[in-house]
Amino acid sequence: MPDRKRILVTRAKHQASALADALAERGFEVVAIPAIEIVPPEDSYRALDWALRTVERFEWIVFTSANAVEVFASRLEFLDLPVPDTLQIAAIGQATARALTELGLQVDVIPPTAVAESLAEALAPHVADTHVLLIRAAEAREVLVPQLEAVGAKVTVAAAYRTVVPEDSAESLRTELGDIDAFTFTSASSVRNLGILLHSAEVTLPMEAVMASIGPVTSQAMRESGWEPTVEAQEASVAALAEALKVYFSNR
């Protein structure tokens, strides 16, 4: 790359470092302005705590993000409950699976693509007539539950967290916007929330900005917001996203 490109990272604060590190390793300058913040669900974990206290009712636990795994572990600790090791476990992708293995849990199903449709397809042969606990974000896409129920699973959903827009990000975005060469998006929530931030800051994205997506679900959310992805990672990981940007700018 002839000059050092400035890349905006819109992940939540506690997640931004992994993507920032991957970008910095490839010679980019990172500007971190979180478009989302992870907060407790509106029921203050009531549904999740109840499910964890009665976890023996389930045959499967399904996790759709590493955030969900983190909250799962923290609530077990808060409730003084052991990590359940007799259930079968599914993770939506490799990052989620790594978070589970760090707890000492074996992951039985990981789909080839880290999206809800692929996870539902991978689980379908295993969950007929079983009770499934799905631990996810409160505002998740309604894809997984109906597809699992269609093959006979009895699904209980427990919200582990919500994503909200950080209050101080609008001013940061207004200050930095003109000097950003590329914007990274790692979830549909980050796309929606950046739109809210732009509205709050009363600014629009530069026409020439590179729009980089971590995968097809995020890309679809971008298109629904009127932003065509310039770059899409070959797999849903921060390393692949950073590499896709490196290849893009190296070929310009």
C-alpha cells in the first residue's frame, strides 16, 4: 500500500482489539469508534437464569456468538452453578466455539458458514424431538428458531444481552469521518447502529469510502441500509476481514 490507510472499527469496545490488532499487523492505522455496546437484556437475565437453573431439561445448548458464551459463563458463576457437561453443544462459528472450549466444553456441531441458516441446517439431523436452549442476543434475526422447530425441536430462547448505541460515539464519528479510508462491519447490529450514529452526528458516509463486511449476513444488512459492500471477507473472522482489506488496497 503506497500510504497508510485509516480504517474505522465499529465493534463493541471489548471486541475491537482483535480486529484492530489484525488490521495493525497488516499496516493499517485503526480508528476505533464503537457502533454498538453490549448491555444486559431488558429482563435482567431472568429467562437465562431460569434456563440455567433447570438446564437438565435440555438435550442441546446452542450459542450464536462469543458474547453469549461470555454471559453464559458469568451467569453460571453468579448463580454458583457448575458448567453443564452432559449436554450437546452447537456454536455458530469458530470464534464462538473457541470461547466454549476455553470453558472446558466440547462443541459437537459447528456449521461450515457462520450464519443462522447454516447452523440450522447442520443441527437439523440431530434435534428432532429434543429440547434446545438457544442463548443469543435479544434482537437476533428470526431464522434459527423456526427452522429448528420445523424439524421437531422444542426451542427455548434465553436472551443473554442487548446491543445499544454508545452515547459518546456520535461526536467521535463527526470528528474523524473525513479522514477514514474504509469502514468495517462485523454484524448486522453494527450496520444498523452506525446508521443511527450518522443520523445523530448529522453526517453521511463519504462516497469514495471502502465498505468492508465480515460476511454475507452483514453484507445483506449493509445493502438494506443502502451501502453496497466493497469488500467481503472469505470467512466470517476478523483475520479474514483484515486480509481482505489488505488485498483490496494492495491491488489499487
